[in-house]
Amino acid sequence: MLFLSVLVLILVCVAARVSLPAWVVPTIDAVDECERVARRVVTARSYELTSRERGVAAALVWLMLGEVSPMTRRVAGSSIRGVRFSGPECEAVETWTCGVTWEDARAEAWVALSVAAGQRLPTEDDWRLLGVVSALPRIDDREFAYGVWRTLSWLLGVRDDFPIYTSWHRAAAARPERPHLYLRRQSREEPSEPDRIADQAARDRAEADAFRWWSYVRQRLDATAAGVSRYLADDL
């Protein structure tokens, strides 16, 4: 299903230039770079794709296509087509913007973070304050959920770090977040016992990271109803 969505995404991009929703904080170039890498990973290395990478790709497909959300299968609102004039001759370029709203993204991020942390799901009060209808997660894979949350929190401007390793990182000589995975794919070798240990350590770090963020947001949510809306906007 994800593979088909990526193919549809390619066709959409050819037919019209994707315009990001106004709530997205990173630049279109940054989002395009992450989407390009995620698409390449899905299509070229699907046999060794990690759950976290699947989550990243699913969140980006949701943003670009506006179909159903990766965690709750929430249906986005109607997409918007428009025209943008660019270039010295003011050439008309057709644009396409998905219907994923800021409220949708915040709610999906909170669900993903809760699953990634292995903690209790959003309460009815949370849903009401988020401004969306309650929806249970359809996926309980904590690594997948962590990938979704990392992507959405980056898009919402909560985190500065990209959710996936890209050529921008390589150009800046930045170390991969999971160097063993990057080196293994370069050498095309089968996972070794040290690799499996490193994989488990990476999952443990992700779960600990998710738990720290979940605890921080949950405490603020529980502290005062008056500040919930602002806290969710800042911290999810």
C-alpha cells in the first residue's frame, strides 16, 4: 500500500507542483529532500527497510498526498488546487496542497508519541482540546510510531533534526544517527551479531527519547487546562 502511495505521489508531483500547508515549518527544499530520500529507500531497499523508516515515509506520504494518516487512518480534508506565478515572465504554475491541517498533524503526532513511548493513549479531554474527533491507533509498532512522530514533530517545528539521513547530512559531514545501519547498507553485507546489538541499542534510545518527550508533554497537559492548547502547539 505504501509503495503504491509513493508511485501516486510521483504522478501528483509531475501533474502539479506540491505546495506545503501553511503550518509546515521546514522549507519546501528540506521537505523535498527528506521525501526524495524516503522514496528512494522505499523503492530501492524495501527488503531491508526498518520500521522507523517506514514510519517516516508514511508520514511524508500523508503530508504530500493527504490520504489517510499513518497511525489512526484519519482521513484528511479536501486538497486545494491553485495557481502560482513564478519566474521573470510570471509563468503560471499549477499547485496542489493536501488537506492535512495543523490540528490533524498535532493529533497524529500525539498518538504516535504515545505509542512510541509505550504509554497511555490520548484522553477524551486531549482530543477535545486538540480540536479533532478521537481515533485509536491502528498500529502498535513502537519503532514505526517513533518514525511518524519524528517526522511530524519536525514538520510542526518542534524538532530541528531531520527524521532521515539525507545527502545534506553527507555534504556537511554529519554522522548518521545509526552509523552501523548506514555502513552495512554501503557494504551490502548481511546483519551480523554486532549489528543486531546496535539495532537493539538504537531502538532502546528511541524509546527512551519518546518517553522523555511524552512525559514532558503529559505533565504539561495535566498541569492546567488553561495552558493545554499552547503546550500542545509548542511541544508535540
